[in-house]
Amino acid sequence: MEKMIPEKIVLASNNAGKAREITEILAAYHISVISQSEFDVPEIPETGLTFVENALLKARNACHHTGLPALADDSGIEIDALKGVPGIYSARFAGENASDEANLQKVLSELKNIPEAQRSARFQCLMVLLQHENDPTPLIFQGTWEGRILTEPQGKNGFGYDPVFYVPEYQCSAAQLTAEQKNSLSHRGQALRALAKEIKSFNSK
């Protein structure tokens, strides 16, 4: 039996910035996403040791509580000078329930004496789509966005580490890009476009 993906999917995230980006990108493909908050889905601890494990945990949890196909991503920033840290701990680098500001200030502190040439970094996104809670063949997509860490925040757009992530293509921070510019380059945009293409491929068979 061919895998058919409905064009209405629950989004396993309560992150407003992430939800906005995902909704904007998938809307262009006529794929509707509904936030899990509309179903009062409880958050699940991210106990995985990799981005893909955490994404699967979140998607499976949303499927369990809603009975709908679920889309989840786990994403973060890897900094070479810190041996890949904060990685899967990006959202809580400065502690549980840390603010975006606290997290990026901790990164800047950790890199205080690191020269520009050694501040290379990348955003990673692992996107997972499950048809149901026990789906044995999840669709998994990855996006990677290369850049480097600035010495101070720049720009007011975006969220998370965007103000300190330098984008070589535009010679500015990710927080100085328009939503359209960011979505065309970002790790999340890459993963979502691949996912949307796959959904359309399944549904056209």
C-alpha cells in the first residue's frame, strides 16, 4: 500500500518562532499545519542524544495525543570551537527554560577569546514526519546552514541564535534578513522544502 500523507498535519512544537517559519514555508505548498497547542498536547522531555531522536520523540508524542500525522523538528547550532556545542542543547544552553538572550550571551561568553577565523558554526535541522504513533518508516529530512558566530548581536528579526549567526551570502546576521531571505537559505527551509516535495510525490502517486 502506498504511503499517503494527508495535507493537514499537527506541528509538534510550542516554539512560536519555529511554528511561524514552518507554517509560512509549507503554506506555499498548500500544506496546512496545526499547532499542537490547539490540542493541549503536553510537551515531552527531549531525552534523545541526537537531533533525530528528539524529533521522533516529539512527533510520536503529538501523534499519540491527537491521532493525526505529526511533524516535528529538532534543530540547533553547532560551533566548531566548542566541539559541536551547544548542539541538541541549543534551546537550554544557559539552563532549563533559558531565554534566547541568555543562550546567545552564553555562546558569546564561551567564544570571548576566539578569533573570527575560528568561529565557524552551522545550524542543523532534522525534520520528521510520522503518519501515526507507530509509523515504522518515518520520513526524515535534514538541512544544514553554514556561517560563523559574530562577536555581538546584530538585528531584530528571527529568533534564537539568529542575531549572532553571520550569513556570508548577505554579509549580515540571520536576524537582519527578511523572512523570505532567511527561509530561502535556512536549515529549516531546506528540510521543509525537501519534505514538501516528498509529500507531493507520495500524494500524486
